[in-house]
Amino acid sequence: MLLDPSIRFQPDLAVEALNARYEGAPPQDVLHAALRFYAGGIAVVSSFGAESAVLLHMVSEINPHTPVLLIDTEMLFPQTIAYQEELTAWLGLTDVRRIRQDRAELKQRDPYGALHLSNPDACCTMRKVEPLERALQHFTASISGRKRFQAGTRVAMPLFEQERGGRIKVNPLAEWSPKEIAAYMVAHDLPRHPLVAEGYPSIGCMPCTSKVGEGEDARAGRWRGQDKIECGIHFTPEGARRAS
């Protein structure tokens, strides 16, 4: 099915057409379409977390020069920074950008680095949402590694979605299961985040991430003891709560 070139100028119709065309297709096909359709204006947003290698490997095989954005909150595990460097070299990615909040802004709004204790939503907004929004102003589309199985807030997530302001978000792995993710990691012998072996199947900032016990949900260690389940770069805080 060929897409009418005119839909490039009608984002809502483009999203509708792309979802109809690629629902059920392999993630690599979704990526090929996204990188072709939004060529020159698309970036990958990656946490370089437990499963990030899968999407990044797929991207590297199509175009290793695709911009990759890592949000450095300055509270990441040192293992995450080391893993980012290792994986970048292993995959041959040439344009990985570590983005962060302005230091003066951090000092003014979180002088003691303890905002996450009193207001984790505000902390995520300052350290993640705002820097990413600034970085994405230069792009018309972004690629995420989200999957529908990860959280109740993601079960209806489409492959292509239009965000407020018109930017397009692409979720090539939306339909994949944990077994498919694990199988791909094994099949391509991808480097693993070192914290996975220590009991961290989902990895965010150091102060807000804990180990996950046997039988717990993979994201149970994120903001443990709170109803928060998303940092806000994908959902507003009001729409990112744990089910009661």
C-alpha cells in the first residue's frame, strides 16, 4: 500500500493511514516507514535501560546516524551512563546526544537535589520533561521503545500517535511481548544493562528505582510506594497513576 505524499502536510491523516497500514507489521517495517516518512526530522528517545538495546539495534541496522536522545537527569545510575557508552560503540551509533536541564535552573528549583522526595512529579518535569521538550523542538517526530504490556496506561497505545502541538510519536515495539523482546536480545547477542542481573528489570533514576522481587511486576520498582507510574515524557502526571 503506497501512501499519498500529500498526507505529509496533514499529520492527523498521516497517522491514521500509517496505523492502518502497519498494525501487525514487524517493528522493523514500522521503523523503516517512520525513518523514511519523517526523514531528517526524527529522533529516537532512549533511556538506555533494560530493554533499550532491542530498538537501538533495529535503528542501527537501518540508519546508525539517526539522532538518539538520552535524558541525563544527573540522577541516573552510573551503570546506565557506562552502558550508554558501551552500547553506542557496540552498535556504531554516531549521533547520541545526552540532554539535560540547565544547571542554573536546577540549582534554583532543586538546590539540595531532594525535590524527588517531596514532589516527584515536579522533579520529573524539571529534569526530564522540559529538557526533552526543548530538544524535540528541532524534530517533527520521535521514536520510543514503549510496549503495550508495560503498564495499564499503555495498553491502547498505537504505533503512530500525534501529540499536542502536532509532533508524531512512533512506537515500533508496541505490539511485542516480553518473550519477543528477550528472544531478540538472545538472537542478536545484545549487551545487557548490568543492573538487570542485580534485580532491576526497569531502570530509571537512582533515588526512585528499587530492585523488584520475585513475582512482582517489572515496573514495581519505579517510584515504589507511590501511585506514580510514568515520568511524564509520555503522559501528564494526572494520567500516569497506578490503578488502586
